Amino acid sequence: MEISPILTVAAKEFRDRIRNRWVLAVALVFTVFSLVIAYFGGAQQGAVGLRSIEFTIASLVSLVIYLIPLIALLLGFDAIVGERERGSLDLLLALPITRLELLLGKYLGLALALTLSTLAGFGLVAVLLWRHMNANALFHYVGFMLSSVLLGLAFLSLAVLISVLARDRTRASGLAIAVWFFFVLVFDLLLLGVLVTTGGRFAGDAFAWLLLLNPADVFRILNVFSLEDVRTLYGLASVVPASLGNPAAMGAVMLAWIVVPLALANWRFKP
């Protein structure tokens, strides 16, 4: 495997996203939604305006869990299958580039575009709110931004895997939406249903460890446990054991969610 072909493909993917203003559009979406949620996040408690960093992060976590996975899946679902449908995949593979190099180049280019838009959007919010943040609050907000990037990269890996597995773009888009529904909406409901059905016998560490099978839940744990007030607000203090509150461990789990789907995509993409 050589670095040069990977970087060439990655640069082309990134330039394409810059040229069609995708990065700018997503950054503006993150900025607008973040400011609205940060300002009106306490409306249901009868208060509006900028509040503490704990409440700001708690409000933004919900936004990220719904929005970033969807954007990442829509960004990468046609990375490979799109080239196959356009008839350009065989042409690309006829060049001095391996399938692994093409796959990694596609992923890195899309990952760079997603990372830049995420950091730009949330970073602009930090600039606008810096007067309301002390050093400790800024530290936690930076951690929130980095974990948001990891969440996006994890779902982008799933999107690339879908793109390799699907036979056409229509099926790939359907699978991408199904994956979003499962991990963002259905997974937690299934666990809750099992918990209620078993009368709580399923509670405890086993329940908490199953949360690691969902990158959205890993992201939630990673941010909730960083701030005690947020942890209490979400009610996870009695559900998730303290052993899962290690940011390094949760970061490693998130990295696994990035690497494993890519490894499976590479395995399936081999001739």
C-alpha cells in the first residue's frame, strides 16, 4: 500500500465537497442549530438565554446524535456504489491503485470534509459564546467537539461499508436511512423494551455494556460522564457503571467503530 494514491483520491474527494459548497452548508447548519438550541434549550423549563456549559452540552448532545449520523451516512453511502453505477469504478481500478488505496482515499477525503464542517460549525459557536466560558468550560466544549467528530467518522465508516455492500445507489440510500433509524431511534427502544419485559432482571452492568454496541450511545456516555450535572440531567448515573465513564476507554470504543466497518468494507471490496 502506497500513500501517494490514497492522498490523491482523498484530495479529489475533498475538493469536490468544497466545490459544491457542501462543507460550508453543513457548517452553517451546525452553527444555526447549535445557537438556537444553546439559547432556547431551557425553554421547556421556562427559561431562555445562554446558560451553563452543562446545559449547553446537554442540549447539543441531542442535536449531534440526530444530525451528524444522518449527514455522515448521506455523505458516504454512494462513495463506491456511485462509482460503480457511473461506470468509473473499473476505470479507477485500471489505474496503478489498489482497491484498499481507493477505499481509504475515498474515506479520508470524505472524513476531512465532515471533520472540517463539524469543527467549523461548532467552533464558530464557541467563538460566539467565549465570554460565557471559563477555561474548564472551554475544555469540556472542545472535548464535545472532538467526540462529535469521532461520531461522524464512525457513521461515515458504516456508510462506506453500505456503499460496498449495496448493488445500486437506491438500495444504498435505503440501507443508510435504515441504519440511521436503527442506531438513533430503534436501538435504545429495544433495550428499554427488554428491560421492561424482564422486570428489571436485565438491568445492571450487562445492560450498560450493550450500550457500546451503538456508537450514538458511546458518544452520549462520553459526554454525559464528563460533567456531573449533565450525567444527573440524563439520568444515567444509576444505569451506566462508573467503569464506563473513562473517556479514554470510550474513545477507544469509538475508534473501534471507525476501524471495524472499514476493515469489513475492505474485506468485502476485494475481488
